[in-house]
Amino acid sequence: MSRACEVCGKKTTAGRSIARRGLPKHKGGVGLKTTGITKRKFKPNIQRVRAIINGGVRRVRVCTSCIRSGKIKKAG
């Protein structure tokens, strides 16, 4: 099972974490220096909920933003 929302399709995306040192120029320093770049992942907050779909109750994997916005009707 993939870590993806069954309603909106939100899934894990890749990004980078940038480590810097130094004082920024606008604070009186000589500027920030990049000391390392590492890959990271942004994961959506996926929950398994019982939802009413097409008149029946089914377990679905949905992100919390879809639950909060009311895109699904929770059963029970």
C-alpha cells in the first residue's frame, strides 16, 4: 500500500534539507555559507478511517486535510 490519499491523491514528495552557518548580511555578517545538503521526504498525514462511499461503509486511507475539509463522510 502506498502512502497516498485516496481522495485528493496527496503523496510523499522529495525535498532537501540545507544546513547553513554564518551570520546573514542583513544582520551585519558576511553571509550564510551552505555546509551540507541532504535529501529528505515530506510525508502526508494519512489516516485509515471508516467512510461512507456510494452508500456503503468502507475503510479508506485519507489525509487529514480531506477529513477536516469534509470531503469524506465518516461512518459511525
